[in-house]
Amino acid sequence: MDSPCGGSRPGRSALPEPSPPANFTVKQYLKDWLEALNTQAESTVTGYRIMVGHRVELIGNVKLVELTVRDIDFALGKLAKRLSTRSVRLARMILIQAIRNAMVNDLVVRNVVDLAPVRTGKPARLRAPPPSR
């Protein structure tokens, strides 16, 4: 198994194969985590992949074990400048789940995302009501 996230049993994270977790970047880990994610509907995983793409450009090159609250706060701050509050919160929630899985698999010792402040994004776009008949 190449994935540090495991994932052969539904609803459970298998233990990763022995490998040097210090070398995993956030980008590599999130990619592997999404591939192993089998407890969500495919449409949910697709949405997660889209949100992960926004974050990978900001913090993807950081080593997973070196990820800090400051890194997360920086990334969420950048996202908040261009995405709605709902999207920023979704991005944060996805990161919390991914890093929680890394904790379960002993790849990190704490979830730094839980410690990062929740950012407020741009106001949501108002949708026009459907034309009346």
C-alpha cells in the first residue's frame, strides 16, 4: 500500500505502511487521504478535491510534520480574500478531518488546524429569485 492514509476497510483508516512520514508534504498527504477516503459519497469527495486544490497551492509544499498554526492561518486568510465564509469554513473542516486522520495514523502529534482561528470570507453572492409565472 503506497498511501500513508490506509483505507482498505470501509469506515476505518488502515495503518500506513512503514515509511518516512517526515518526508510527506501536505500536498502528498491530502492526495493520498482523498484517494483512501471511502466513507463519503463520491460527490462529497469530488467537492473535497476541489477545496483541497485551493489549499494545495498555498501550503502544499510544507512538510506534514512541520505544518504550523501560522501556516493554516495564512492559507485560510488567503482563501478568505476570494471565497465566501461558507467555503472557507468548508476548507477548514476538510483540513481538520485530514489532519485528524494523520493523527490516528501517528503521522502528526496534534491537529494544528483545530488551533487556527476561523476566518470570515467574502459575503455570499445573492442569487436572483426564479422568475414568477
